[in-house]
Amino acid sequence: MKLVVLAMILSGQAMAQTCFTRTVELETNEVSLAREICIESIDLDLDYFGGSKAKMKITADGVPAEKEFSLNSGRARVDGSRLYEVVVSGNSEGGFCDDFWQSEATASIVISKDAKTISVDNIKGELFYSYDYCHSDTDLKQSFDYTKN
């Protein structure tokens, strides 16, 4: 019974809707990337024994989606908070040994040390290209920040 109460106390939601807009055009039309991304909510599921995770509700150009990420990763910051990089939008186009394009938008999410405060610092967009995906790594072709609304 105590374990159930502890799990209920440590689980929760903390943040208001935050939206970001892409103000630049992609260098190619081979792939797309959401113009507006809104983080609707982030629910924390904190497990004292190690399986903690977060569930994000987002909309990308008005289309709702859910993303989940582990809270056992992330980078510690000086103030004790943790930074998580989560891909929230993107796609790829191309074949195994052919031209390959990939786009992705990555949100930087900060969760305070006491897990009471969650914020989205920014969303970064990136565009990658490989002329031969089975023999060559992808090269970064374009990088930009989304503008917070």
C-alpha cells in the first residue's frame, strides 16, 4: 500500500502549453518538417526503483501525437536539473544505397531537481543528407532554431 501511495505522489503533470514556429524554409522538398510544434503537456511517471519516464502530448501542425522518453538518461546541469533532448517531429526519404534525406525537430526539455518544474527551452530543426546511405554517413545540411510563440 505504501508503494502505491508513493507512486501516486511522484507521478504528475507540470507545465502549460508551449508553442514554437519554424520561420525558415528547408533547403529541399524531399522531406518535410512541422511548421508549428506545440508541447501540450508532459506527464511524469516517476518510479522509485528506476523505470521513470515522461509522456509528452504534442501537436505538430495541428496533428496530435504522443512521445515517451526515459528519465534515466539526460544530462545533469549545474543547478541539479536535467536536460533531455527529444525528437518531436521529422521524417526521412531515400533508399538503402541511394540518396537519403532526414529532417528532425528536437525539443530541449528541462526538469528541475525536485521534478516540480518542467520547461521547454527550445526546439531545434536539422536537415541531414547522404549521397549513398549504405556507404556514407549523413551530413548536416541545415540547422535552425524554432521561434517560441
